[in-house]
Amino acid sequence: MAGTHLVLFIGCTIALLASSTASASIVEHSLHVQNLTVWRLCRPQVITAVNGSLPGPTIKAREGDTLVIHVFNRSPYNLTIHWHGIFQRLTSWADGPNYITQCPILPGSMYTYRFTITGQEGTFWWHAHVSWLRATVYGALIIRPSRGHTYPFPKPYKEVPLLLGEWWNANVVDVEDVSQLLGINPNNSDAYTINGKPGVLYPCSRKRQTYKLKVVPGKTYLLRIINAALNNQLFFKIAGHALKVVAVDATYTNPYVTDIIVLAPGQTADVLLTADQSTGAYYMAGHPYFNAENASPFANTTTTGILIYEGASSANPKMPLLPAFNDTPTAHKFSSSLTSLVGAPHWVPVPSKVDERMFITIGLGLSPCGGNATCLGPNGLRFSASMNNVSFQWATSMSLLEAFYYNIKGIYTADFPDVPPLVFDYTNRGLSQSPLGFALKGTRVKKLKYNATVEIVLQNTAFVGVENHPMHLHGFNFHVLAQGFGNFDPINDPKKFNLVNPVFRNTIGVPVGGWAVLRFQADNPGVWLFHCHLDVHLPWGLATVFVVENGPTLSSILPPPPADLPKC
């Protein structure tokens, strides 16, 4: 059976590649990562940036193209780049997460990522995957349909990437280091940004620090919106204009008309905007959706850009009315209203037979301060995070992919639990004293048979407080069968599953104090990180890894690691 799966996998991959060979191209870019001094919020700040800009350059290609990206690390920090949402079929060495598929690119070194876009199109993005460098090392990755193919909607007049971000008046690596040292939440960001600019509601941002988009009356624009913020979900709205969502996380959706977009960190949305209002200027604005309990104060500020009609002045734009920062009903309505466009390019039906079922609790907890007497968390402890009471410990001597490929022992254990150690009232706000809030560290992974269908219930916990966790799966998209609040009911909630056209994506915001059910087919051999996309929670341990195999090793399926792959 394993041999049959291998033949089918290779055959399907070759067929997909052959289908676009005639029009495929090699797209080559160089990313130079180094210090850059920029002026924001009335002051200069040294940041780590790519090719001298914030955000970094937009990379454009077509389905079937091969990307060759040379990364030159001229920064003072270790670095990797992750191609968020790209499957990396047979090229998992290029996925990018540090110590999972590669060791970091050291300062003064370079590495070339090579991968082919197979069976995917839409709005992706790239970002650093070491420390908090993602705050400024990021950019859009746009994959258009292969030549001769079109969008499943009328061709827009123009396509515009809109990257939502966060800004600190500080060195973000230092911000994270202090947080880790003291065991507490990091300092809040000083601003949110649209395409790297804070907007007029922040000091010294009225003229050069406000993004402006000029539109032609009557024309329709495809806005490719990316939430590149480190630690906050964001509401986004354009005054006076309806927005038609046609894709999320680079998968097509049934058109959904709304006046509000909600994106968790890592998520993307393709939105059609028609310039059909009175000639004038309109603010586009974003501010946080934040409904965590017992958490530290957050950055409750608003970033703005200006939509300007051709022939109009940018003076006195109309401002949209944004939801309250804790408006969970609005956020949930948006995320739960999205459905897949059945029959669209690269649409995948829901697998009907489930081979692996997992119930995974996710959330924050506490851990002992250890020898460091400066911990400032609750009761002199430090914040921690876990999945099924396992707080993920990052390997440092080699990547997990290399350890698996060469069958090297002692780097990880394949015993990540399918269920939590105990069944309990997961969202009970009185759990703060539970011993389950103290999770042990471990590099524990879950092995999956190639082509197995996996169903996961993600359940929020309330040890320190409930919140919305954006969970991102590398190497795959998953169907979101259902989501809700409170504890998942294994008897009644499965009756609500959408098995016909559920949204298909790579990042899900698990509802605050609630649950979500995911299903995916493990048809991509490799080692794949599954983690919270809040950068504050990743080093705290809110992660695990899926090892997808076909037989005892990957050596007969994946090519060996590239000769220039960085070593630890």
C-alpha cells in the first residue's frame, strides 16, 4: 500500500507540473536583509528590512513557475524566510521555519530557496521565521493563474496589495528578549500600519506616513489584504464602500459582501472593491480585535490610509465606523460566513473517511521561573503556552526534517498525544490554579501515515484567560468544518459540520473561549510546523510538528537536502 501511495503521489505531482510546463517560467529574486534607518512617529528607528523598504518587495509569479530566491543576510541576526501558505511539495527543505526544516542563515551568509508553485494561486506572503524579525521582514507573494487561465470572477482593473502591520519605537528583537527574560507579555506596539505607514491618527504621520490609493470612478480593484501584524487580529474597513470577499488564504470563496474584514495574523483575503461612491476621499482604517481575558493592556490604536477618487482632493476624508475592539459577534460572523467556491480552480472536496482523530487543547499557562529570580508573571512565575499540556521545545543542534530524513535519534520524540491528559471543563474561568496550567517542555511530534485524513478539534483553555488563537499549518490547507464557543460537544456539534463547501485555508482564528474543527489530508511528505501565529506565543511553546511519512524514511520520496542548506 505504501508503494501504491508513493506512485500515486509522484504521478500526481508530475501531472500537475506537466500541465503548466509549457507556460512555466523561472522567477528569480534577491532579498538583501540588512539594517535600515526609517522615520516613523516623529523619530528615526533602526530596523531590519529587505531591499531597503518596509514592507519588502512584492514577489509575483504564476502557478507552475519555479521561484529562485537568493537571501543575503547582512543583518546582525540569524534569519530564515518562510513562504506562508506555499505547500512546498517535494521541496519541504525550502519551507523556512528555523530548526524545523532548516537551520538559520547566519549573519554574513546567504542561502537560495528553490521551489515550484504547484496547484496554488492567490495571495500569499513571505516573512522571517526567527525571533521577532517578522515585524519588519515581510512582503507579499502573489501567485496568478497560469497562462491561459483566469480568475473565477471578472478581471479587475488593477490589483493592489495591502499589508497590515505593527510598528515598535524600539528594536523588536530587544522587545522580545526582555519579555522572555522576565517571563511576561512584551511591550505593546506603538502603531499599526498599512503598507508600512501608520496614518494620520498617529503623530507626525499626516503627510508622508499615510498610504494613499488613487482609484478611477467606476473601476473595480482587487485588494490583496494581508495581516502581517505580529500579535493582533485586525478589523479593516473602507468608509462608504462595500467589500466583496472572493478568496481567503489563497483559496477561492463564494462571493461574500460585507463592509468589514477581520484577519488574524497570517491570514489573507482577496477583496473586490468598486469605486462607485461620490468622487472624494475615504479613509481605509484598521484597528485590533482583542477579546482576551486577564491579559495585559493592548495597543488600542487605529491605522489609516486614504482612498482617493481621481480628480478629488485628499482633504477631509470620510471616516468609517469601526467595531468595538471586543466585538466578538462581528468577528465571528465574518469568519463563520465564509464558504468555499465549489469547482473553482484547485478546489478540494472534504475527505469523507477520517483516519486520525485528535482533540488538542490550546492556550496559555504558567511555568516556574527557574534560576532566574526576575520573573514578573503572576505569582512570580513566567507565562508559558502549550498544546495538550505539551509546551514545545525547539531543537537547536539540527532541524527536525534533517533528523527525520537521516533517522537521527535524540532530536525529538514521536509521542505528541492525540488527546489532553485529562478531560475537564476547558473554558471554565476558574482554572487558574489547575496543575494542568503547568506544561512540561518537550520536542514531541505527531507522525502521520502518508495520505491519512486527519480531523482535529482545537479547544481553547482558560488557565490564564481565554483568547483567540490564530493557528497556522505549514504544508497544507485544511477544511474548517465548524467553529463555536465554550466546550466542544462531541455529540451535538458534529451535526453542524459543513461537509459540502467549508472554507479551505491555512490559518484559523480559533474563537475566543471556543473551538474549531479542521480536516485535512496528509498527502505532502515532510516535517510540518503547526503553531500559533502570534509571535508572543510561539517561543512560549504553542506549537507542535506533524511528520508525514510514506514508509520508514523519506529518502525514497524527498530529494536530499540542498548542498548549501545552512547547518546548525
